[in-house]
Amino acid sequence: MTVRAAIKNFCCGLGMVLLLTGCGGAAEPTPVPTLALPTSPPATTEPPPEPTAVPTVTPPAAPEAVPTSTVPSPTAVPSATAVPGATAVPPTATISANDPADYATIFVEPTDVLNVRSGPGVSFGIVGTIPPTATDVQITGNGHVVAGSTWVPVQRGAVSGWVNSRFLTGFVPDSEFCNDSSVTQLLERLETAVANQDDAALAQLIHPERGLRVRLLWYEAETNLDNNNLLSDPTSYNWGSAAGSGEAILGTPAQVLLPRLQTDFLAATEMACNEIFHGPTTGFVVLPDAYAPLNFISFYRPGTNEFDGLNWGTWVVGVEQWQGQYYLSTLVHYQWEP
């Protein structure tokens, strides 16, 4: 079954989508409603073993987040053309007729805020903050690249200034997202690229600056990958701890990510828009709080009788709209947890 046919059948049959829940503070998140599935078998049933770990090297550091500590503000705010090391980029609010008028805060923890600064870059003072659940941020002009990140001028209510654009995303209502043929086309291209192990095709689906965030378990730390030679990347990453054993999952994307995509993405038999289809488990099945308001498609492969259905797997494929175009943004894997 193709991705296009599966999503079309899902949208027509169910006629509904579920809104993604955002952040929830320090309390344990509430499970997302799921399909009616068999209850978990007795606790003595063991899931299939995790792949054998391989030696690792130190992974590259993740992109620097916007710090929350206040830094001194310069005596005068220079014009955009006078910012040292800044390169002008095309306007972000008018680059496409399809570009949304509103942007939402994303990848900001529910206990944190997005700092608004007096100029592009962390060397400028903080003039305000935007909450992690905001969906009404306006980009008001050209962006500037500083230290590899595009900073954009924004306005939200009485707060105006500059923010790192990696913490903004185009706000698209889920009803619009789930019926957009552009999303279907992107996912079909992803399916083909993974099946062919085609790095060049994958690179076209991932924003070159924003990159791809991967979690093998939703509560584990992210592995941040760029769009350059993703599957042939020789770096051995620490992908987090395995469910049950707690052992570190170590290896290159080809050793760790690709086999799971082949098993649970390419072999998925059920799909849903903005809902996580999954099998029996004692753990929570939710998105990380900081991923709201991300739109996504879930790909679910049911388990087999040999393991009482516990060897199921689900990939949530997060898709962002940025400047009027959809990009592959996140991959989050789910499986049985003890």
C-alpha cells in the first residue's frame, strides 16, 4: 500500500484528526487516545532483544539553544547591515504566497521560554520572552545568519525583537495539514529514499539548516542529524538507552536508524494523521512536550503472534512547514516497554 493511498483512505474513513497536545509541565504526561488493541500479556512475556551495541566515538554537539540567562544589552542597537558576521537572507514573511501569517514556538521545553533579543544573536540583550505554547508569532522582516543560525525579527503583542528561527515553525491547523497533498508527496519521497538508501533524495526532504531530530524513545535525548550524507554518516552516535535493559544504543545511522526504518516504517500497515497508532505497552505513548505544535503522521507495524504482539513498532514522522514548504523535521520511534 502506498503512503498516498493509505493516508487518503485514512482521512476519508475516519473523517477526523486529533489535535496534538503540547506541553504539560513537570507532571507525567497524559497518554494519547489510541486504537482499541489487545491488552498486554503477563509481565513475564519478554520482548525481542535490542540490537547489539557497537563502539562509539564522541558525537558532535547539538545546536546551541537560546539561553535563558540575561546578558548585558549593548548601548546602541546596530542596524541589520552592521551586525558582525551576519549575512542577509531572503525575507521570511513574504518568500511564498503559501507562507503562513502566524508562526508557533517549537522545541522549547514547557518550563522554558524563547528569548527575544534586541538584535540577531546571543550577544544582544534580552528584551522580552515568548511562551513555549505561542502560536501567534509574526515574522516582520529579513533574517540574518549568525553562527550558522538564521535569526529573524518578530512581533508578538507588545514584544518585538529577534529570535533564533530554529525555535519557530509555521503554524498549520491539523485539518489543513492532514488533507494537504504536499504532505503525501513528501512522505512518498521519504519512503522511496529509505527503500533505496538514497542520501541525495533524503537531503532534499530535510531543511539544510534546521536538520533532523531523531529519538528512538520519545523520552530519550535527541540525536541531531543534518541533511548531508545522512545514512552514510560514519559517526557513531549515542542514541539513548534501550527500553528494559537501559543499555546505551550506539552506532552509525546505517547501523541503528536504517534497520528500524526498514522494519517499522517501510513495513507499516496502518497510518494515522496527528494520532499515534501503537501496540500494547505499559509505557506512555506521547510526543515530547517541546514538540508541540508539530504535525505528524504515524506509521504502525503490528507485532506477531510469536511474541504475543509485543514486537510492534511505530514511527512518528514529524513534518514542519517553513517559509511555505514542508520539510521532514523529526522521527520518533515507539515500541513495547516493560
